[in-house]
Amino acid sequence: MVLAKVPLDNILYLGGPNIASEIYNKEYANARICGTDKWRKPLAKFLRQPHFIVWDNSDLITHEVMGGLKNVYAIGAGMVAALTNESATSKSVYFALCTSEMIYITHLLEEEPEKLAGPLLADTYVTLLKGRNAWYGHKLAKGELTLEMGDSIKGKGTIQGVSAVDAFYKLLSQDSLSVMHPEANKSVAPVEMCPILKTLHKILIKRELPTESILQAIRDESMCDPRERIEMARGQSLYRPSILGQPNGDVKA
């Protein structure tokens, strides 16, 4: 991670939940714009259309991070769908497990994480159902794409989830971070509480495991109920303000 001076007053975030084709075809679509009032409010008003609803929020950093986080798990969703022939049970189990990991991670990144529950789930749901990252995971699992082809795919653009997997893995593996593992009863890096993220890192970045390993991650008999991970997040004081920035307003980029 590199510290960079970023004038946050001049930065805006515009993100989902939406699919580009929906916007192009003037179907119902939605977006969220984040940033300071002086830019966000007038732009949100300018962008709003009968078919394009724009929410606005001041929390720029957290929503940008959430945008990257849902791309991470969307790749795994595509893999699960392809490997199980669109099994409704497998996909629902994956959704429950990956959202519990994301909720756990937001407790590390945000002082009031409960405020993010709705936006996080909305963005995640649409991205896991239909998006370039889910498409990429599906194609990898089917053998129609390979990791050697890179993460910039003709006709699709850059698959942001690949680099996001590496970024979040490194972010949550920092030596300066630790949380209590309830079963091992010892301090561990936060990434140890996120088995799906760890598996995706081994598949996509380290290339130590085949795509089929994502199924083992969701069917592991030792894996706790997703509710337990969420309860752990609520029961521990996890918020680490140093992860995303510094007191003087610098942002890690």
C-alpha cells in the first residue's frame, strides 16, 4: 500500500447497483453517487431520469471500498454457478457465506457498519447475478477462459475483481492487524476469518488451486453458520480506522 495525498473534496464515486446494458437500453437502472455536497447534490439531480434513479451519499471512501469488495465475491459466484450447473442451493449457500464475510470486513472498515447493510447487499446481489466479474468466474470454471489470458478481456474490459482479491487479501493480512479467533482462541489476521476470500486468492493470484476448490470452501464441514460470523463481528470491537486512511485525511491507494 502507498500513501497518497488525495483531495477528497474533488473526488466523486458513481457506482451501482446497475448493469451497463440496462442503462444503455433505458431499462430501469440505479446508481449511487458519493462525495461532498457541493458536487454530489447537483450532479445527482442532473443525472436522475425516469429510468435511472440516483441515490446520493457523502461516504465516499467506504462506498468505493464496497464497490471493490462485491467484485471479489462475484467471481466466486460465477464459479459456483458454472460448477454446479446453476444449483439454487449451492448459489444460495455461497451468497449467505460471502455476504457474511463482507459484513465481517465492513466491521473492520466502518465505525457504523450497520448503515451499509442495505447498499452492500443491493450492490452485491446485482453483481453476483449478472456482471462482468461473475461472467469471468463462470468462464474460468467452464474452461472457456484461463488465468494466463489476463484480466483484460476483449468485449468486457478489465475484470476488476482479480486485482481486488489480491488487494483485500493483502489489506486483511497486515501484521499490524489482529482479531480473536473464537475456535482457536488466539489472535489471527482478519483474513483468517474469511475462507472464501482466502480460497479465491489461492485460485486467482497464487494459482495453487483449481476453480473447483471454491466448492470445497462452501461445503467445508468445519465452516460455521454465516450467522455466527456476523455475530462475531458484532460482538468484537473490530473497527480499525487506520486500514483505509490516516487521521490527517490521507487515503491508502
